[in-house]
Amino acid sequence: MYGTLDAISSGPVDARISKNSTMVGVGMCMEGIEQNPVVYEFMSEMAFRKEKVPVLEWLKTYTHRRYGKSVQQIKEAWAILYHTVYNCTDGIADHNIDFIVKFPDWDPSINFGSRPSKLNSMHTFRSRTRSRRFSFQERSSDLPQAHLWYSTHEVVNALKLFLAAGNDLAGSLTYRYDLVDLTRQVLSKLANQVYLDAINAFRRKDVKALNIHSQKFIQLIKDIDVLLASDDNFLLGTWLESAKLLAENPSEMRQYEWNARTQVTMWFDTAPTNQSKLHDYANKFWSGLLEGYYLPRASSYFSYLFKSLEKNESFKLVEWRKQWISFSNKWQAGLELYPVKAQGNFLTIAKALFDKYLS
């Protein structure tokens, strides 16, 4: 989830009325779509606006239109999302990094490498003593950086409000989409911190802690996959079947499925021990892709970390790459079927995951 609603509310108007303006209209040129619906709806509407829009007031009417009724908890939740997730103002463009779907390719025995100053600090979840609740902190690190521009604590509160509106909106498909997406957002940021906890345990040569954190990371992948499976918009199967439907013969069908699998994973300019420079470029939080593709990658990586500690030897990065790339190539050529219909009760699943990880 990502957006700059304040910029959208004023940018087109400022451009139109600026000195010597040659602006003739408003348009969008997206490399990717089918995410963050509020951003696209707001930007589309700005083509018909002559004055700047007060975003908070606009969101109140937007939520009524989107869910079919006005619910106080939803209004409060969107007010939080407006000032957090949808208010990125730090100028960092690469906001599409979560370690589940964009797994760091590095040897954790050494520093990850220098980063631009804006990336030298990161916001993290930190667990409290004798509690599963997570709070928001900021710290410097030589570890991989996941871009985070908002208070996770506030967004957890927004999720709590969304869940509280479930009795009123359980029948709304747009509510289902937004609740699943918001729950995924919160848990993916938690997973980022769990990954870093695992890496720090490895660096301390703490096998017990590495086992705890790596297993938690793996479990988060499994749980998020179940969550995503509860909404039709987050299914790998839909993507693959839509590609296959374009084929006119079996040969084309296999090619189109390979294309679809390759685009969202490794791409194709790989070598036996070097991933494509575009790997994970088009990563997706889709059910089926998490458990079928991202989970084996993380499991393999953690397995090599354990071997390194057990044998008291350096991390075998090249060997891990070789194993992982081989698996990826086989997966891209696979023909296994994935569901195209949602499974499970989204509200029950989201509530259970909130209680499990955030209560």
C-alpha cells in the first residue's frame, strides 16, 4: 500500500494555474495497476476538479461510495491511513520492498553495504517483554533496508478499526478487499522485522534465536497466504489462467503460462549462480505465489544459515543461489494448478491473525 494523496489533491490544480502553464489535461501512465484503488479513483477525479480538494472530507464520501454505507470506524480508519500509508513525502521512490516477496540476496556475515543517507534509518517493529504486541521504533542499521515512511503503531490501530466494522460491512466485496490488503500490509511489515531478528541471531551465532525467528518468518508467509486466499483479487491462479486463455493451441498455452510465471518471479536473464537483475521486480502478494514460490526460497536460505552455524563455516551464498535459481527455473516451467476462487472467511481469518500477532 502506498500513495501521496496530498500531492494528488493539489498537484494538477497547481500545474494548471502555474505561470506559463501549457497543461491541457490530466492523465495517468501506470506500469502496474490493480492496487491502491483510492489513489487511482482520486487521480481520475482530479481531471474534473478546478480547485484543490480537502482530502479528509473527500475520503468520507469515498468510503460511503466504496462500501455502500457510512460507518464511523471506517471513517476513523481512513483518517489514519490518509496521514500514514497514503502520505509518503520522503522522496524515496523504491517503496516496493518487503522481504517476503523481495528477499535479500546477500551474505549476512558481512555488512549489506552502504546506503544513501535517506535509507540509513528504518522504522521497525520491536516486541515488548512478555507480550506479542509490537511497537514502532526507528534505528540505524547496516542490514537490508525496507522502506517504511509511517508509524506502524498507527496503522495497526487503523486495522483494529477496520475489523470493528466487520459486522456492518461483511457483505461488501470492497470492504473484503481493503481489509485483506490492510491486514497483509501490517503483517508484511512485521515480517520485515522478524527477518532482521533472524539475521541478527545468525550474526550472534545464536542457533536457538535463529530457529525461533526463522520459523516465525516462515509461519507469517503461510498465514498471509491463507489470508490472501480469502479474496479473489489476490490469487496467483487467476493470473495464470488468464494468460492460458489467450492461447490457441497447447504449445501457446505452455508458453503463455511460462511467460506469466516468469514475469512475476525471476524473469529470464539468469545464470546458474546469478539471479536476473530484474528478479522480484514484479513481485506480488498473491496466494499460491507465497506458499509455492517465496516460502521455499526463504526456507532454503534459512537452512543454509543453520548449516553455516552448525559447521562453523562461512555462509555458502553461491551454493544457495545455485539451489534457489534451479528451483525457480523449474517452478517457472511448472504446470501445477492454483485456485481461481476465494477460500475461507476473510473476516474470521483477519481477526485470528490480528489476535495471533498483534494482540
